[in-house]
Amino acid sequence: MTKHVQIGKTDLHVNPIGFGANAVGGHNLYPNLDEEAGREMVRTALDHGVNFLDTAFIYGPKRSEELIGEVLKERGNRSETVIATKAAHVLTDGGEKFDNSPAFLKNAVDEALGRLQTDYIDLFYIHFPDEQTPKDEAVGALKELKDAGKIRHIGVSNFSLEQLKEANKDGYVDVFQGEYNLLARDAEKELFPYLVEQNISFVPYFPLASGLLTGKYDKDATFDDLRNGLPYFQKDVFASNLEKIDQIRPIAEAKGAELAHVVLAWYLTRDAIDVIIPGAKRSDQVLNNLKTLDVKLSEDEINQIDRIFQP
């Protein structure tokens, strides 16, 4: 039985390896997704002790929440699963914009409850900041939803430190989700000190830098999907990133582990981080992510990885 961890100051206790479900029904993010394979990934996760699922309105849009809702309904043991979802996107003919207004958030939560076929959401995030809503007002609306029992905990995602401080003026923010991995460590200096002080748990996204930190690419690799535009894949830094990744191969080999497992295990040694949410495209990858729990890093190894990836 996996030892559960508490997420920050919440009463949520989860397997430290969660499941990022953007490839469950995320048709707008990945071409040619099979919806039954998506449902099967959720079932596999839940069958093997992964009890923290991370989704969002924009995955699909809406479809990821709907597919997760279908699986939750067929299983019938809702209380055993911790569901996180997010909203802020308004889809318009000209693209998308963000809305954090109280009216928008209240409506977004009601709609997400319908798609997830549940009467409460364990953790609800404001997915992106908008330009106009005062952040303490936005979080105040979520506090009302929490008091009403529709959501259990409040999160914000992609906020700057300044926006986060405004959002947390009354101490209501429980969890922060943002980009963080060994190749993108800005959050350590910008956000971590405040988060640790406030006991707000940090959930990193892109933990494997869209696959780069798995060590499966070489310098000739080319990409025709969302990776194309990501900073870590740009020609000038791609080669130097691969060199850094090669330097941690011996640690993985000595443990009989995959590179990805060593990288994910390293994140769990950070004070600000309680749980990580690696994604997957297939059920076997969901199971593979769980092997992270078998990796125990020594103090020396933790420091060595830290040094290799110093920004």
C-alpha cells in the first residue's frame, strides 16, 4: 500500500504520484486520441492506487471532465478519488480569453460538477489569471462555493507571485499549480519561498518537459506537435539540455530505474511539492509512472542533480 501524503494544509491525502489527464479526451491538445483508451487510463490509475486526477475545462474542451465523470459513475466509489479541475477559458470566435469574475467561476463550477457527474470537486483551480478581476475577489467567490460544499479546496494556476499574494490575502489559497521542471526552475526563486511560508502546496505541470526529461530523444529528433513551440526544444538549447540529461543517466542505471523516475523522484524531495501529476497517453505509461515510488535518492544524488541542472 502506497503511503499517502497530505497536500499542503488541505485534508486531501493522496498517492504522491497523481495522474495528469490532459490526454483523456484532450482532442484540442493531441491529435487522434481514442476516448476508450482515455477511460481505460483512468480505470488503470484508480485500480492501481492513483487517487488524484487532474483535469480541466480546456482539455477537450470539456471532454476530459466528461470521460472522467463516466468512469467515476461506473465505479460508484466517488469518495475514494480526489478530483482537481480548473477553469478560466472563455472560447470565442476569435480564439480564447480568460475570465476570473465571480459569476463566471460560480457557473464554471456548476458546469464542471455536471460533466464530472459529482456533487463536489475536491480541488478547483482558477486556471489562468484574467486582466480585470481583483484576485482576492475571484478567490472570495471560490470561498463561497467551498462554504456551500461544491468545492473542498481552492487552487490558482499560472499566477505571478504578485497575483498569488493578492489572491491569498485572506489565506484562502490551498494549492498553486505552475510550470516547473529541471529545465524550467524559475518557480524555485519566485514562488517557492512564499508557498512554503504559507503552507500552499505546489503542483508542477510539464514535470518531464513534454517528454524531454525522459531521455528518449537524441539531437536529431524533430517534433510536429505542441513541443515545437516550447523553449526547451528550441535548437540552441535542445542540445545542451540533452547533455545535462545524459549526466544523470548513471544515477538511473545504478538504480535500475528509468531517467523519468529519477527526475520525478527528485521533485518529491522539494519542500514545496507534495504530489506530482505526470501525464500519459496509454495505460502502461500510467503504471510506469508509479515506478517513481521505488526510487530513493541519497542526499548526494539529490545535490548532484541540483548542480547539473542549475539554471
